[in-house]
Amino acid sequence: MPFQTNTFAGASRSGETYVLYAQLPEVGVPRYSRVHLREMVRNGQFPAPVNLSARRIAWRLSELEVWKATRPTQVVADHAQCR
């Protein structure tokens, strides 16, 4: 379950909700590897995480919701049927 806090450095507003890597599927983000997520962030295709501490990162739930809203909703046809 995502957690709420306003005590971590970098919190942009009181009561911001953060999602850890392991919690991403719980909020509707596909199970991407950490390496793939870093590449997506570098390419501007996924929200950048924030540092909660020196060794912990998380994503703002509000930014993940915006990202999900921009994703395609149509299911891609099976490749075998496309041939």
C-alpha cells in the first residue's frame, strides 16, 4: 500500500503520497525491471523518482496517475494474428 508522509526531504507539499518500487504494480504500473524504469525515466517516458533518503527512492502517486492517464488503453493484437 502506498504511504503518505510530509516528513521526508523533497516532499513538495504536505501529505504527498509516495509509491515504492515494489508497490508500483499495486497502483497499476506494469512490472518493469529497475533497469527498464531507469531507461524510461532517462528518455522522459516515466516520471522521475524522488529520494526519500540516501538509499531509498519512490515515485509521487500524483505523477504516476498522470502517467497512467496518458498510456494507451487499447489491447495490442497478438503477433501471430498479424501475419
